[in-house]
Amino acid sequence: MTPPAELRAPVIAKEAVDDADEEKTDTTCRICLDQVTEEAFQVCACRGTSGFAHLHCLAQMAASKWPDLQAWRLCPTCKQGYVSTVRLGLARELWDYACASLPETSRLRLQAGSELGLALNSVGESAEAASLQQELLEVAKRELGAEHADTLAIANNLALSLRAQGMHDDAAALYQETLEGMRRAQGENHPDSLILAANVAVMLASQGKLDEAGELLSDTLKGARETLGALHPQTLGIADSLAGILEAQGCWAEARALRRDSLEAQAKLLGETHPDTLQAAESMGRGLFDEGRYEEAAALQRQTLRGARRVFGADHPNSLAFTQSLVFTLLAMQQSAEAEDTVRTSLEALRSKSGIENPDALIMADTLGMVLNARGDHTKAATLQRETLEARRRALGAEDPETLVNAGNLGMALQSTGELPESAEVLSTTLAAARRVFGPTEPATTLLALQLGTVQLALGQFFEARKLHGAAWAELRQRLDSEEQNPQSPYADAIQAARQLDDALKATSWRVRISDLLQRCVRAVHPWYCATHCMCCRTTEDKGRLKT
């Protein structure tokens, strides 16, 4: 049967060995023995040149073993799953092969479709995956029954795709229904039941039910170790998810031990530069960062980034994600010079290959702006972020989520340069868009409101700042007990910003408060008054532009 979805999406990407030209020319496909070209990838956990092959060679080899579907999923040498775009390429080849030779009701055809759905989901194509899985599920229920193992596996995979699209309620209901059916049909400690239970636990955690999720994952991990073994990839995936929940609960030592054991096991099993090993190292680095162990986090993240750049290339999405993790750690350690060098390396690689308006290049440019701002080079930071914002608006649109994040960063950079009126204008426009795009109570929206409140207070607009703070505080107050001590909480930054603005409001002098009140009253009667008479304005040409 097709196994259920893996608990954590594997790192899927083209892996290129690009740090030495001679390595490229000396590498050959392990099947046809032709010289490696751009279409050859490191495809599995095999070491050295044995890990390289052409996609079409792998597909021909797998087809020769039909109807053994494992040949399309696992390397016959290292016995590990294929990685990178090779997995998706083989899954598409398998699906085309099955559709051409098998009837719609064939179990082999259903299993081939399930494999393609998993591969699509792993590269972020969750909408296409869900559409295919929905069709497969209807056929499976009709032909095999609602509690057949294949039907339950397809339902589990569909729930994974729904969750990836943000349809959490639908995913949770389908997960729970499928888990109950799986346990009735196969028992609690069947491998498929264990993986499905882990998926349910992750879903519970995403809904804030950490205690319930942690208890379920602990039991699941125990069963996985007994049934599958401590070094089984699915067992390691369950351990990784449990570590994340323990970190969210503040149980740092237990989480660290789990992550270290998983990292050592994957390095031994798959190799130090295998995508899953690098991802495990990245997860442990983030955990160390959240715990406040910055030196240890930075040392591990440097090593992980070097490995990712060597295997994937500096411009690869995984390398870029690892770059940002290291940069944030370096900034926390006040090592902004190294942070700037790290970002520039990735940004230059992206721009040379994909141009300045590539979405990943824009993200890196925005990150560089943040680093420059942290280094005190506020003018350069604001200039770079303004250019990046304009490019992002052209490429992605004014209300793309990444565009709004960029605009918020520009607003804060302008505040640092003392350009308060422009900062307030940028943040106000961005906040209005964020309320439409993210929703009025989402963490990003709340943080923007508090940032705008901080700028308004600096402009002397005490009552406007207090109004924004009051609305944000009302939303955050109910989350303080559960999320204030959790550095992984999406509300952590907003809670910190709310406390800082609260302190600033309390420290505001009565003179500023009365001045703001008088200005508000005068403007209500004579809107032009502030432009010609008010002491807080520069000249009549300023038209109400407040001094910084």
C-alpha cells in the first residue's frame, strides 16, 4: 500500500555540486555512465559519484521492474527514498505509466497517484496535490471501502494537503476521522496508525493544544520505537515534531536531547550532506536559538549553511532559509558585520543568476536592509528597502504578504533615520492593507499597529498611539499566559512591542498629552490652523507636516 504522508515535508530541491568545476566534469551517471550535465542530480543517500544519475535513466530502470512501485521510490543501493526534483520527476513518470496501462479502479493506479500527490505536496504544490487526492479518494471509497488501508492512506495525504493550504478545520476533521478508521482497521501500533497519529498531533499543536499534542506524540514515539526502530526515518520525524512541541512548552533540555539524537542518527544513516540531515541540523540550530544558546546555534548554523551551499548552491531556497536563520542568530549576538557578509553572498548569487526582481532576491535584499539598519547604517537601509519595496510591488503586487512585510521594514527604517512623517504614512498604508490581507487580529497586523503607534507617539500624537495600543492590547491580553514565554509564538514580537509602547505611553509627559489634545481640538474647528499657526509645524508650506 502507499504509505501515509511523512510527518515533516522532506527538503525537496535540485542539488547541484557547484563549488568546483572539476567535480562536474568528473561526475558520471551511475546507470548510463555518461558525463554529468545540468540534468543530473544527487538523487539519494549514496556517497560520492554513486549518488548521481539522470532522471530518465532512473525512470527506465524503475519501469523495468514493473509492477514493483518501490523501484520508483527507493534507491536499490542505499535503500533510502529519492530526493530533490528527482522524486517529483519519477512520481510524474510513474503516474503517466500507470494511467496509460491500468484501469481507473486498479489499486496500483491509486498507489501511483498517491505517490504523485505526496511528491507534489513536498514541493509546495498542495492545491494540485489536493485535487488529485480528492479524485483518488472518491475512487478508493467506491472500489475498496472507507476503511481499506489504501483509502485511509489517501485520506491522510489529502488532509496533509488541506493543512498546507491553510484549511485547518477541514484538515483536522479529516485527520481525526481517518485516525479512528485506521486504528479500527489496523491497530494502534501499526506503522500507518503511528504516522497518522503524529499528523493529528501536529494539527493539534497548530491549534494551540500543546499539552494534548505533546501527550499524543509521546505515546506515538514510544510505539514507533517499538514497532519501527529508533533509527527509522518515520521514528526520527516523530521525534523531531515532539521536540518542536517541547520547545514551545519551554522544555528545552528534553527537546535538545531529542534533536541531537535525531541529527546524529540521520548523519550516520544518510550522510552529513543529505537534505534531511541538513534540515535536522537547521531544526536543532533554531531550537538552540530559541533557547538563547546563541554561540552553539551559530556554530551549528554556519556548518549547516556551508553544507547547503556546497550541495544545493548559494541561491537555492534551502540555502537561503539557512542563511536567514544564521543572520538572525548573528544579529542577536551583535555580530552584524558577519551577518552582512552572509546575506550579501546569497544576494549576489541570486542576482547574478535570476536578476534583481527575483522573489528570493527581493527577500534577501529586504533582509540585508534589516542588517544594515541593525548596524546603524539607517540611510542605506532605508534606501535599499525603498528600492526593494518598489521592485516587489512591480513583481508581486502591492498587497502580496511579502510586500507588506517589506513595507513594514521600510517604515521602521525611516523611523530610525528620523523621517517620522514618511514612516507614519508608510506604516499607516501598510496597516490598512494588512488588515485586508492577513486579518485584523493576526500577529503581523497587530505588530504593524504597534509599530505605527510608536511612530505616532514620537510625532507627539499621544492619543492616536494610545488608541492603537489599546486595540492591540485587548487582542494580546488573552494570549499572555500561553504565549508570552514561548519564543516560537507568532505573537511573541507583538507582545514585546506592546509592552514597550505601554512603557513609552506611561512615560509621556503631560505637556505632550495636553499639546496633542489642543491640536486635535483646534483641527476639529479649523483644519487649516495647524498649517499656519501651530508651534509644532515648520512653515505654512508644510501643510501640517509635524516636526521630527
